[in-house]
Amino acid sequence: EPEVTQTPSHQVTQMGQEVILRCVPISNHLYFYWYRQILGQKVEFLVSFYNNEISEKSEIFDDQFSVERPDGSNFTLKIRSTKLEDSAMYFCASSPTSGPRNEQFFGPGTRLTVL
Amino acid sequence: AQKITQTQPGMFVQEKEAVTLDCTYDTSDPSYGLFWYKQPSSGEMIFLIYQGSYDQQNATEGRYSLNFQKARKSANLVISASQLGDSAMYFCAMREGTGNQFYFGTGTSLTVIP
């Protein structure tokens, strides 16, 4: 069964460094998403991406963040100048279409630790 | 106001018993979808069940069923015949209209006792 994959599973970085989190969505899906989950808290929406552009973003997704689909398979989240509070689990998700009915398929997550 | 409210931070259930996990939601959009996800200790998010706002019947998927009470804006998850492997965090989520994002609740930690 097709699944969303994410690399790395765990990333440790120093405060102020840039990190890139990578995701490979399910191949025939058109909508891509990033969420984050700070330890012990709820999952929070960051951004959605469709047709090579951001379609929706939350207040969390400020200028520190950017997303890109550099080729036909990868979907990346870049965090510039990481802060301690960026430590969280980052989930990538994809869905075939938009609309309330469509399930989002989540990847296994990347745990980011900022020291 | 919170879009999704889960009032039970932790629940315990005896193996083979049924358990209900509560979820209430808040939206003014007549079209929305409600989802439940399971997050085991390994961290991944596993889709369990979906209920659409216009669906006439409560959703069921194997041992999972959704008690959808539209007037009360509640979408409780019922797990029948609990198994030890059901021990996990459970998140209720909502998607509105044509919006893209999921709104998640704070989750309920379920522990199944042998």
C-alpha cells in the first residue's frame, strides 16, 4: 500500500542553523501539507501546498519557514535559523484532492531537536 | 473558540471492553469532515474513521464506530472489544468546507488494561 515517507526520522541541530525536512508524498496525490506537534501537545497545521504554490498557511508559518517541491516526488520544509521552540515532531501529509471528505495520509514524522 | 475539544486527557479500559472517546467540534460551515487518528508510542498518525457532515448514518470501520450527534456537535469514537494494541493517543480532527487544514484536538491517551 502506498505511503508517505519522511527523512530523516530524527534531526538534531544547533540553534541558529538551517534544517531541511524531506517528504515523499503518495505519488498520485496533489495536495501536500506540513504539521508539527510539540511534545505532549496537539498537532498544529503549518501549511498546505498545491500546484506548486502555498494554498493556505497558519500563523506559525512565518518567514522562518519555506516549502518547496524541487522535483516530481519530494516535498520539503526548510526552517531557517532554528530556535529552541522549533523542537517538535514534524509531520508531512498528502491527499488526492481537497474538500472535507478527503483523508490526509500522514508520514511517520521527523523529530527535530534544536539544542 | 477551539475548533476541536477533547475533554479526556487519559482513559483506561479493561481488555475486551468497549470505550468511548469524546470529541466536540465548533464550526459554522455546513460542510465539514470529522476524522479520528491513532498515534501509538512510535509516533505515526494512523487514520481510523471518517464522518461527513451530510452523512445520514454513523460511520463504522471494524471495531471503530463514530457516534455522530450533529445537533450536539459531537463525534465520539467508540472502540469495541478493546485490545492491548489499542493503547495509544487518539486525536479527533476536523476539516471545513473546501479548506485544506485539519484542526486537531489535544488528544486522549487510552490505556488498555489486561
